[in-house]
Amino acid sequence: MRKRIYIDFSYLIMLAASFGAVIVLGVIVAPVVFHSDKILVDTILDHYNSGIIMGEVFHRFSYWLYVVAVSVSIYEAAMYKIGQRDAVAFASAVTVVFSSLMFSAVYSPKILSMQAIGLEATQSDTFKNIHIASELDFKILAVGLLVLFVRRLMLLRIS
């Protein structure tokens, strides 16, 4: 058995865990936080304070996305260098890297800075557009992670 198999499996686990985290944050955590009025009894969080909590969750997740972007870049560059070139893996890796960096370095900081200004800033059209773009980017990231995971798994089986 090749020694590189441990690196390959670690990479696949990282991709799968990242995809799982994106799905859990988007499908489970965000709806629970923004609809806390249906869960809490005596305390009601308004939409603004729910957004502050979600902003902090996504801010902390951004650190993991930086790790993912660097890891994907290094792994895919190594695969390219040893001759395992695949158009689908390359395209999905580029998607993962750019959407991770867009979410972590652009959308999250802008949303957090607008939240720090106050409630008025979060009700502006600019905030709404940035928020919609960040949601779209998060969905693109999920698709990119899934495609990259499946393609690398298929290529691992072939080699």
C-alpha cells in the first residue's frame, strides 16, 4: 500500500467534514438561531441580535475555511505536479478556494463591520445584497466541496 494513501484519506476527510460543516451551519444552525422565538420561552432574540450571533459563528468558521483553502491549494498543486491532472478536480478545487476566500476575507468581514455600525446599517440595501451574495457563495462552496470530494474519491479508486 502506498504511503501517500494517508495523505489522500486525510484530504478526503477534510473535504467531507467541511461539506458537512457548511450544510450544518446553513441548514440547521442558521434557521435555529434566526427562529429562536419558536424555541425560547421567556427570552426573545430580535433579528438583529440573532444576526450578531450568526455573524460570530461564521467569523469563527472562516478560520477553518482559510485552512481548507490552503490545504486544497497545496494538495491539488502536488497532484498536478505528479501528473494527476483532472479538469473536474481542478475546476472544483478553484471553486472551493475562491469561494472559501470570498466568504472568509470579503463577505464575513463586511457583514461584521456593518453589524458593528448598528441596526440601521443592517437594514440597508447594501447589507441585504452582501448577505444574499454571501449565502450564494456558501451554496457554491458546498457544491464545490461535494464535487471535489466525489471526483478525488473516484480518481483515488482509479489509481
